[in-house]
Amino acid sequence: MDFKRVWAIVLRQFYLMRTSTTRIFPLFIWVAVDIILWGFLTRYLNLVSGADFNFVPALLGAVLLWDFFIRIMQGVTMAFFEDVWSRNFINVFSTPISIYEYVAGLVTSSIATSTVGIVVMFFLAIVVFGLSFFSYGIVIVPILLILFMFGIALGIAASALVLRMGPAAEWFIWPIPAIISPFAGVLYPLSVLPQWMQVVSKILPPSYVFEALRAVVAGNQISWMSLLVSSVLAVIYILLACLFFAGTYKRAVRTGLIARYSAESLS
């Protein structure tokens, strides 16, 4: 892998960002709205519940971590969509860059662009609403790592899906986090779900993450084995997503789909 080619993909995203406020603004505005909305909601729940339970680390912390996952996923897909929207995909692959170098560039771009939203999230949660991440202890490290890896995997798989079905299929991508969230148990324990939904939850790494988060907040014992299972699942999904993207790209080249890639193609 030539890291100069990977850096070229990142550099292209940087040039796009630095000349466009319309690209920079969405990086943090939706995150800020989510944190502010849920922050005041948790304050209200603390006020009216009259219980000793603190909703801020339980609910606001969960929302913040879920937004972290979404930013990572969308960081990958948005970098890919930039090439789709500008009809630049064929130009990129007319160069010596390999498919894996391209994917690595998308992932690196996601890390860079997502950092903006993540900094805003942490600032609002800590300064405005007093959320202390030290209250979660060391478990916050594997939690963030698992969500990061699953976000990368989902972003790569979603990009491959658009490459396979055409640019119009991007509308299938935006609802994915919302579709997954009920199964991940972001705001409630998995035990409240029907049995069939719990079965689906067991193959989703975030479900283990948010169960661990609630265990920390409630002062219960954390299942480190569950987090290990979640980590293994996330790694497997990254490998499968990369293989899916590479296979989809090879098929697009073999069938000639890549040569007629346009906003009007859907097959």
C-alpha cells in the first residue's frame, strides 16, 4: 500500500472542505442540535423524576456515543459521495491507486472530518451539561473503539452498495443508523425487546456497547467478554465490508458499469 496515494484522497477532501462553508457547517450543526436537545431533556428528567438516578450519563452519554458512530459512518460515505456527485470516480481509478488504498483514504478522511463534530459533541456535553467521561472509567476506551470500527465497516459497506446500485441508491444509506438504533438498544436495555429483535441485536456490536454503558451507570459489573465479542464482530464486519467493496468494484469494472456511472444509472 502506497500511503502517498492514500494521502492524496485525504488531501482532495481537505481542498473541498477549505473552500466550502456548506460542507463544513453540517459537520457540527446536527451534532450540536442533538446534544442540546437531549441535554435539556435529561435535565428535565432529573428535575421531575425525584430519583437519585442521574439521566445525564445514561441518556445524554448514549446519544453522544451514537452520534459518534454516525459521524464516523457518514464520514466514509460522504467522502465517497463527493466522487460520485462530481463524476470523479472514473478519474480516480484511471490512476495507479488500488481499491484498498482508496478505501484507506476514505477511512482516513472520515477520521479527519468526524473529529470536528466529535470535538463539538464533547465540548457541549462537558461544559454545558456537565457530563464527565471519567465517570465511565476505563470502559469508555473499548466502547469508543468498537463504535469507531463498526462505523467504518458500515460506511464502507454503504459505499459499496451505492457503487453497486448507482448514485440514486444513496437514499437507502441515510436511514441506516435509524434502522439499526432500535436493535442496538441505544436508549433502553435489550431485555425490553421482543425475542426476535434480541436475536438480531446479538450480531450488532453497538448492542453490547450500550449494555456495558448502562451497567457502568447503574454501578453493576461489566461483562468484558461481551465487549470482546463485540470487538471481534466489528473486526469481522470491517473485513467483510472491504471484501464487499472490492468485489463490487471488480464487478463494476468487468461489466462496464463504472464507465457509464452517472446520476441517472440505477442498475
